[in-house]
Amino acid sequence: MNFLAHLYLSGNNTDLMIGNFIADHIKGNKFSHYKEEIRKGILLHRQIDTFTDAHHIVRKSKRRLHERYRHYDGVIIDIFFDHFLAKNWSTYSEIPLGVYVKSVYKLLEDNFDILPEKTKEILPYLTKYDWLYNYQFAKGIQEVLNGMNKRTKGISQMNLASEDLLIHYQLFEEDFTLFFKELREYCNSKINLTT
């Protein structure tokens, strides 16, 4: 899952959200200096990634992309699934997406000093281009895929993945809907175990 899903799956716990958001920029066990709930968010992020990577529905989605994108298929599916979460946001939250996203940006900016350097580097782009909100639109997804392709110096060809999204749109959305139900249940059980 990508940024929006990781944030959403943290529930209303802001420290859990911070940890879940920064986890990709924390290596190994170098997070003991964070307070307990942020550490739990980092661990939750890793559990989400493990659950997602091993799930048969996600593997089925990745197979549609694997021949063209190889090991980048998982990154692309994460982005596609954030698109479906944003597009169908009102199914999952009573808080409008625009309001939720603004509160997330404020939370991250208010806690800027504790963010890892890599997170600090991307945060201005995240907010300036309103990535989390724009995931719901084809143009927003294309911009994210273009950016990811640039980060791989064009090797990944992720900029072409929006073509695959359009071709298999209904199948990807069905996969997301079924998988996300299970992922939400999984995360709720993990959060309840740690609180």
C-alpha cells in the first residue's frame, strides 16, 4: 500500500499515523528514539507491507503487470490501490478526503522536526502537488508514475502503467475492494492488540 492507505489504516491515532508514514525511511531497528506510539506505527507499516506482499489477491494484481514492469509491479499496485482508496474514499470514511488530507499535511508539518531526512525531502512535494488528494484522478496517478519513473532513471517505465490501469481498471478495482476489506480487518486486529 502507498501513503494514503498507510495513513488511513492507522485509524485516528496521530502518532501511529506518523510512524506508519515515515516507516519506509527508517532502516532496520533504528527507531528506538521515537515515542512508543510512533514505534508502533513503524511496526504496523511493516506488518501491512508483509501482509500485502503475501496476499493472493495482490499477487494476482501484480501478475497483470509483471511481464512489462518486473519487480516494479508491486510499487505500481501500491499506487493503483491508493487511487482506488481515494476514488472511493466516502465508502471508507465520513471525513471528506480534502479535509482528511489537509489534516494529514498539518500533522506532518507540525512534526517536521522528528521526521527522517528522506521524509523531510518529499514532504514539500507531497503538499505542493497535493499527492494524497490527487490520487483519485487519472492525472494525479500519471504524475506520480512519471515521478517514480524519473527516480529509476526511466528503467522502470512506470510512466506507462496508466495504460495498464485503463485496460484492467475494473479488475484492479475489484481486487482492491476485496483485498482492502481483509487488510482493514487485519490492521484493526493489530491496532487493538497493541492498545
